[in-house]
Amino acid sequence: MLSDIDICRNTPLSPITEIASKAGLLEGEYASQGKFKAKVSLASLKRLKQCDTGKLILVTAITPTPLGEGKTVTTIGLAQGIAKLNRSVTACIRQPSMGPVFGVKGGAAGGGYSQVAPMEELNLHLTGDIHAVTAAHNLAAAAIDARIYHEQRNGYDDFEARSGLTALRIDAKRVIWKRVMDHNDRALRMVTVGHNEPGKLINGYEREDGFDISAASELMAILALSTDLKDLRQRIGNIVVAYNTDGKPVTTEDLQVAGAMAVSMKEAIEPTLMQTLEGVPTLIHAGPFANIAHGNSSIIADNIATKLSEFTVTEGGFGSDMGFEKACNIKAQVSGKAPDCAVIVATLRGLKANSGLYDLKPGQAIPDSLFEPDPNALSAGFENLKWHINNVNKYGVPAVVAINRFPQDSEQELQMLKELVESLPNNVEVAISEGFAKGGAGTVELAEKVMAQCEGQNRFAPLYQFEQTTEEKLMAVAEAGYGAASITLSNKAKQQLADLKNHGYDQLAVCLAKTPLSISTDGSIKGAPSGFEVHIRELKLCAGAGFIYALCGNVMTMPGLPDRPAFMNLDLDDHGNIIGLS
Amino acid sequence: MLSDIDICRNTPLSPITEIASKAGLLEGEYASQGKFKAKVSLASLKRLKQCDTGKLILVTAITPTPLGEGKTVTTIGLAQGIAKLNRSVTACIRQPSMGPVFGVKGGAAGGGYSQVAPMEELNLHLTGDIHAVTAAHNLAAAAIDARIYHEQRNGYDDFEARSGLTALRIDAKRVIWKRVMDHNDRALRMVTVGHNEPGKLINGYEREDGFDISAASELMAILALSTDLKDLRQRIGNIVVAYNTDGKPVTTEDLQVAGAMAVSMKEAIEPTLMQTLEGVPTLIHAGPFANIAHGNSSIIADNIATKLSEFTVTEGGFGSDMGFEKACNIKAQVSGKAPDCAVIVATLRGLKANSGLYDLKPGQAIPDSLFEPDPNALSAGFENLKWHINNVNKYGVPAVVAINRFPQDSEQELQMLKELVESLPNNVEVAISEGFAKGGAGTVELAEKVMAQCEGQNRFAPLYQFEQTTEEKLMAVAEAGYGAASITLSNKAKQQLADLKNHGYDQLAVCLAKTPLSISTDGSIKGAPSGFEVHIRELKLCAGAGFIYALCGNVMTMPGLPDRPAFMNLDLDDHGNIIGLS
């Protein structure tokens, strides 16, 4: 079979104007960005408000291996399958981060015959949304350090006299707004900024700082959760970046930088329209990393897509404990639109990896032996799939299992897995999905089963209400959600919780950051663990995004590059074409 | 008069397809990016190779105040003036950096009725070229720290066995590739990266590092000086990022990251086409900061423009000691195309600031008193203009002085300045330029004089040849160029010079970084100083860009934000329009 980039390059694409018109957008409701991309204007939503709202299908997965189980392949493949059945459909996915593209995982355009095209444009800069988030985020960071410097250099009175501004008296030890970069760069996790040559004070005040990957920026969550530009602007102004010397929160509005941040994100709020290899309109918006971020595509993209088409297929990152949980508890409660059906992507490889019978270590290559028939391992790993089916049903969302077929998979094991699912008491539907090898033709059975599930009455219920206390909400996700026996908070987290309550921040959602490689907070525990403890080491206020961000276990918000990063394969050929991207 | 952004918004623009066709580009030679921007394909150059090459006009200036003297206004105004005379013309300018946009200076689209439009798109992300430079630059930085970490964690042998790669043995104390960010962020000038929690080694090895502003990245110079994509790829591979434990240079090619960097810059190599308020085609390419970088627009943009039109108007940043010097000594020697005429922008305000009769401090507001009539100050400051006229003539380039008129300027002083110029022995032409208030109609006289000067025989000669020794080249710029009495090198710079010679890097250009606020390296010395010393504190190898970068005096490669940054004025109004940008 050809490589992803060769398949993509050999497939004739339609001009984006045709895709836009097929999607139901009018001229003037989008602006072409080159031949195959367009920014969709939010003005379209005004016209579409009167239209019926289509069904929302949320693709999730079992607990994945570090290479992923093909969730985007299945999302795109399923959308193409629905289109094959002559129903109108739009896919909504997140913009890939350059971190994984250049790091381990490679691109995130899907693969094989189920890709968003041109995949190299999707996987690199696209229309610059992540860059805009990065720029706006780091502008606020520069504003904070500059303000501390100018206020403290000659004292607050001097600053006020000189500038005509009121001193904010930021406590340099309590700046909570880090910097961001869209790369896997472990050396930036913990840095000291503001060094000076001895005896000089020209670079500001030295303080501990760090960089997160851009997808984990609060601004990315704001982009995903905003309903319009006004909402975006208001949320940005609510961001708390530091505390002052009296312990009071300091916001971007206080820094007078919120307007400029919104200006910098003015274009990013418009989803990007592209197409799949079979011409299905696809909206790309917001960022990935459902482990360390909200990590779902945007409410705006969903709102446009569900008005334009009968079916919208979107995805939540990693397993159903990660992106799906946040899509249900955070995104759906903000948007008011619950998923009508969930698709759980499972692979033979991924389930065997969940058996606990293989010695898999994060950061190490996945052994080929995972592709060899091993019914014991499959049967043991099936517990993980069962867990995710139950998890989805907890929210009142009907589930369909999509077995994402790899070329090396044995027919016998595929049948075995199918039967295991069919033998479950929940009457859960299952289909083998061959989107990778066959495109939409390989997902028709899946599409039919998913569409049928969408017909039922929606019984959606999130695990918590925003009005509950923060502890209750954290417990809801960890215990009712993950199935943990208990949660514990570090002393730091306890103090932060008390502070947040004091400042009145107790009506927000909660967003848990943890490893995606286990349902628990320990990436080495596979399968369907129980009796574990969720340890929360730190809480962060994201008042603009509207949630309290809880760091669990040893999760890190800036990935690192491996020994042999994916970037080593990338280059331009003699004709200027990109090679080595997958 | 209306604000810049209101003038821009009230002016009807042509679709970029019409501008492209007016410029002489064929369909397929550009890709629209929204209604008013397009990326121009390098394929156009192949077709245009046979066409005549038009005249290249380089706009420079007197020694400016920190707010600038209106060089872009004059560049755009002059291009519009030439168009008014029914001659074909293209303007080529650099992409503004967000640092100044959000910092002190504001936007860089020109102003009044001589602007590139839409100015908010130019001044913010444009088509993402600076973001691509930033991303590619920081990818290499991440690659370096990751490699050091993986090689040293368990020793070189273990690394080689594990990865199948040859250890590069980078000396962590001799990494010369810093990180970059497109913001004014003084706290990032000197940082420590790779901190760890006590007893852990998961974030790499602690080392001193720093951030430059993105425009000062070697990649930005490579973007400006490359002649095609292949040249760009090759130059990127030549970048020396560090030295190994044997003191040998380590390149991006050694890191196997050069291909990925080129991939990341694949779209950035295409200039962006926009229009002036009067519909003159304008190419935007490469970055600003002719003080701390090469800082001229690109060879590719010039090559396209001079083939498309009779006249190309471009600009070099700051005074003629800065961008103009680098355009002549670096860019013209690489491209083989010398400027046919130089325009020196002078203002009454700027000349009075150069008189030495005002107590102006960098970073402080310019006093209104500079706009009051003061013939003594004007006459004293005129020495600075004389210096720049002589400087331009040194290169064999004919000069025309453009007096950029401000609304507050007195008729009497404008006449006095005109007469002062006309009384010079060099027969230099002078015109009052009213591009700001009147657009092209205000620059017709200037246009006529400039076009006439372009008719003469080109007697261009750079100040040095690449084959000379590095010392000779540095002396040529400092002494023959700036008029310094001597140059001195710090011990560090002397050592670096010896190292560079040892490694065979002695056939490169030299790129001096110094304050733009004086012809000398001391920003407080105004006018036309002589007898000064140029102190070179550090030399940096830019083997990919093709020059040795010399840091003079106390110049800094990352600006800072002032007390009241420009971002405080920026916001979105109720209709989502940007306000406060100028």
C-alpha cells in the first residue's frame, strides 16, 4: 500500500469553493486560503440559526498505545461511509500540534484512504490558529514580566507617576501564567527567566517559569469553548494570570492586554474548512491533547456543522476517560448539545497491549508481536473495551464499537473480538471498520449502525453539574468516571482549593490532566483497573476557559522528543515536495 | 484626519485576483489567501526569467527617532506616485514583527493615504511567515536539547546502541543556537533551561540560554537571501548550532533536522501579494530589524517584482548605516542586483532630534517641541542628512532626498531644508513628500526625480568583497562605512574570530548589529559623529545565511516592552472590528 502522503497526493481534490458549496455555505460565508482551505465566517451561524440541528457523533477509543488506535482514521472513514449512504455529513477534527508531528506520533490527518487533504497543510501550519494562540498567550506572558519590571525598578510610586497607570503590585512568586510553545521541548518545562549580567538590572526580575505545549494553553480551551467573538473576548479578559501582593487575582484585563490578545485570535476563531479524500467537508478547529487539555474540537465548528448537515462526526482525544469525558462534562454542558452516539475505536493491537501480558514501556517502540494471534491476550485486553463501553453508557450515550482493522490483523481474531462484543449484556453494536484500506466503502456497515443508534431518544446526563462544589466535581470524574477508589490532594492542591473557594471560583467545570495510557493515573497499569487512587498534585484556575485544571499523578504538560524523533524522516524532494510525513 | 485604520477601512480595495493580474501574474502563479492576500508561487520566476529587469529603488533614511521617520509611508507613497505617472511599479516591503506592533512603534504598513491594505492583516499574522520561521527555529533548539539529553543520560555508547544513531557529542556549554519569539520580551533575553525537580533528571541538562526576537533568527536572513527552495534547503543544512566536545561545528544537517525545518518554511518562501490603498501591487516578504538582523525584504520578492514591473520600490530599515548598508554589502552581492537609486527620507522632526540640542532619551516619548520652528536645530541636525547622502554616494548609488511632511511642519522650515539640500555640492535632488496626507498625488514630484535618477549608468560598488578577511570586512563597514576611527574586539570576539578562521569560515559577508539611533554604536550620540570607536563584543557564525554576525556596543537582540505598551490601545469593537492599531 502507498504511504499516506502518496495516497493523498495521488487523489484528485475538489476546489475548496466546491466543497463549501457542497457543505451548504454561501459565497461570502467563507474565504478561500489557497486552493484547498477556507476560513468559515461566523456570520454563517446567524443565517443557519433557523435550520434543524443534525446528529452529533462523537468518536472515542479504548485506552490507546502511544501510537494511537486510529481514531481520526475512523472519524474520517465513518464520515465518508455516511456520505456513501447519500446522507449529508460533516467531519469536525482538531488541528494537529507540531509537537507530535515532529515528535513521535506523526501527523493527525487520519491515514490511508481516510484522510483530510492536503494532509501536509493540515499537519503543518494550516491557517495559523495554533500560532495565533501561541502568540496571544506569550504576549500576556511578556506583559506580566514587563509590568513587574517597570513597577518594581524604581518603586510603585515612581511607576504610577511616570506611566499614569495604577500599579498592579503583582507578586512575582505567584505568577500562574506560564509561556507556551508548539513543540515537544522538555528543556523548557522548568526554566528561569529574567537573568541579568552581574550588577545590571535590564532583563527584569529573575523568577521560575516554564513552558507548556500550546495545545495546553488556556487560550486553546477558550477557542474551543467560545460561542462567538464577543464570548471569546470576554473569556480572555477573565483569565487570571497572577496574584498581587495582597493575594488578589490579577487578570489580563487588569494588564490591559486582553483586547490585544483577542485581536491576535480574531482569525483563529473561524474554523478551517477542508475535505476528506472522498470530498466530505471537514472543519478543523482548536487543538489536541485531551490528556493535558480540554482537547476537543470547538463548539463553533460543531454548531456550524450540525446546522449544515444531518450528521456531524467529531472526536475526543485518547480513550473515553479523556476526551470523551471532557466533551460530555465540559463541552456539552457549555454548548447545550450532547452527543447522540459514541463510537468506541478498538484495535486488536491496542486490546492486546491492554492485556497486561506484554511488557510495554512508554516511549519505547510497540513490538511486532502484538500483531501475532494471541486469543488469551485479546480476551484479557477486552476488559478495557468493556470498561469504555460501560463508561460511555454511564452518560446515557449509546455506543457502537468500531474495530479499526490493520492489514496484519487475522480474520479469526477480528471475529473473536466481534463475538466478545456481541456477547455483552448491553446489546452494543459492533462493526469492523476498514476506512484505512478502503475509505468510505470500508465503513458502510459501521455508518449504518451508528446512524441507527442516533435515532433513539437522547438520554444524556453529565457526571456533575457546575453548581456542585469543586471537590464533588473532582470526585465525580475520578470516582464515578474513572472508577477510582478515592482522590487525594497534595498540600499544595489543598491550599489552592481553599484559595479558589475564597476568591469565589467554585461554579466552574473541572478539567483533569492525567496520563492517557491508563484509565488510572499510572500509565503502566493497563486493562480495566479498579481500587486505585487519583492523586491531585496541583490545581490551576482557568477562569477564562471556565474550569479548574487538576494535574493528576506525574502528568507533564510539555512532552519531550524521543531518541529518533519523527522529524528525522522529513525533507523536501528535488521537486520541492514534502517526503516522510505520515 | 482619520486614523490609519479608519482610512484603510474606508478605502475600497480590489480583489487580490485583480491586483495579481494587474501585476502581470498569470492564474496558477499565485494562490489567494482570503480576499486581499495571495501567496506568489516561485514558479512565476521561471516564466519571467526572459523578461527585462526593471529598476530597483531602495528607500533609506536619516538616523531615525525611535518612532521612525516614515520610511514605509514614503516607500508606499512613492510607488503610488510612480503609478500616477502611468508607469508599472511594485512595492516590496518586509513583514512587520508583532514585537513593535504590540510594543512601541505600532504597525508597519505605512500610514495615512500611503498604506498597504488591509493594514490589520499585514500587521498581525499575515500569511504566517514569521510564525513559520519561529517554529522552524525552535524545532532546531528542541532537537539540540533533546539530543544532549538522550546522548548523555546513559552515556554515548548506550545512546548509539539504543537509537542506531552516531552520537554527536554536543558540548552543552557551546550551543550557539538560541531560541526565538516574535514578541518584545526582555525577561527571555537570558534564561536557564532544563531545570529539574531535585533528584530527578527528566527535563534535560540545565544550561544558560536566551531568546532573540524572531526577526533576528538566522532563518529569517536565510529566507531573505535564498534564491529558491533548493537554496533555502541547502542554507538551512549549513547552519552551525553548536560545537562538539572536540570543538568541531555541529550543523542542523548533523541533527537530521534541516529537512523538517525546510518543510516548515516551504510556504514562507513564497512572498505575499497585497495592495496599497491606491491599488499598487505590493510584495511582503522576510522580516524587519535592520539593526539586529540583515533586515531587508527578500531577494525572491525583488526578483519577481523587477521582472513584473519597470520600477520596484523597496526599503532598508533605519538609517543608511543600517538596512541600506546591508542591502548593498550583503543582499546586492548575493543577488547580483544593485539599487539604481536610493531615496533618503528626512523629516524636520528627525533632523532636529539629530541636532544634539534636545535631551532625547531612548524609550522616552518624543517632545512636541520638536515640531516647533527652530532653524538652529534644523541646521545643526542637517549634518546628519549630509552624512547619509555622502554614505549613499560612497556606494555609487544616486540619492534623492524625500522630505516626509508631517501636518505640524512649517512651510518655512520645509523650504529651508530644501534649500540646504540644494546648496550641497553633490547636486542631490530633493522633493517634499506628502504621501501620508495625499497618497500618490503627494509624491509625484518625488517620483519624477527618482525615475530620472534611475536613468543614469549604474556605478554601484560595495564596500568589501566576500573574499577579503573578516577583519578587513568588519573594518570596511565600521571605518569606510560608519566613519569610525577604529574597531576593537573583545577578548571573546578575538577568540571567536580565530575559531571561525580555523574552521574555514572566512569567505562570508559580515552583518553588524548596533543601535539604529546613532551612526556610532552609542545611541545617545546624534548628528554626524566622527572619531568614534566601534567595539565588537561578540561574533556569531551564520553559515547558513552566509555572514558573520557582529554584536557592537550594547545592542540587544530582544527588545523590551515600555511602561505603556501599544497593546493597551488594541481591542475589538462591538462589531468585531479591530480598534487602536496604527
